[in-house]
Amino acid sequence: MTDTRNPLWNTDVSSASYSASDQKYLETILEQYKLCVEMADRVSARRNLANTFFLSLNSGVVAVLAAASDDGLAAASDWALLAGLVILISQCVAWFVMVRSYRQLNAAKWRVIGDFEERLPAYAYSRAEWSALGEGRDWRRYLPLTRVEQWVPVIFSAAYLMGFLAKVL
């Protein structure tokens, strides 16, 4: 795990840099902390939109493949199904990579938030909440959503591949 504390704090700025008092400096830290939490939440919202997009896109391609043949997927040519398979698996790979990227981005944001909390009275997110969830070690207590999300495109890809092989063989 990378130490985010060194690049986080600006050594050229301290409470002495604020003419009013330490209070203004602490208020500024709190405002930056709030902004970081909000941005982490926005990344999660974008991740959810990406999941919805890829789920809709996959459903749309399957619907187009089924509609392209009068008798549905069973009567579609192997080449048409292969083209659809390549498109669907490519989408699933992009989906997997995107979910992974969002997970990495949010992990970094939450590390920075934890570093901010070192200057605040409570460790609400970085220690207390994560500790209450068992740090994600016991899936019965808490299963991190991003781990589940990454399996969805893999499962879709496997289903598409098995369906294609069942049709062709």
C-alpha cells in the first residue's frame, strides 16, 4: 500500500499561513475533507452508472441477435453468433476493466480520506466504519460490492461462451 501522507500535506502551508488563527486552518482541512468524501461518493455513483450502461448494452446486443433471426438465436448463423460473441465478450472485458479501475480509484480516495482523518477528531470512515464491517474479511459480515461487481462481467462472458459452444457443437 502506498503511503499517501507525504504527498497529501503541503509542507509550505500551516496554521501560521492563515492570518486569522488555527481555527481557519482547521476549517480549511475540514472543507477539503468534505470535498474528498463527496468526490469518492461521486466515483461510486459513476461506477453504478457504468454498470447500468454495460448491463443495458449487453441486453441490447442479445436482443438484436435474437431479433436478427426469424427463429431467434437457434436459427442464427454461426458467423453471426460468433460476431455477437466477440462483441459481447469485448464489452464484458471493458466492463471488467472499468469496474476494476473504479475500485482502484476509490481505494486511493479512501486512503487519502483516512489521512485527512488523522487531523480530525474522529476516524469515522477509515477506521470505525471499516472496523465495524470486519474489514471485509468475513463475507457473511460484509462483502465489498466491488468484488461482487467484478464477477458479473466474467459470469456474463462465461454464459455467452457456453451458449455459443452449445449452439455450434
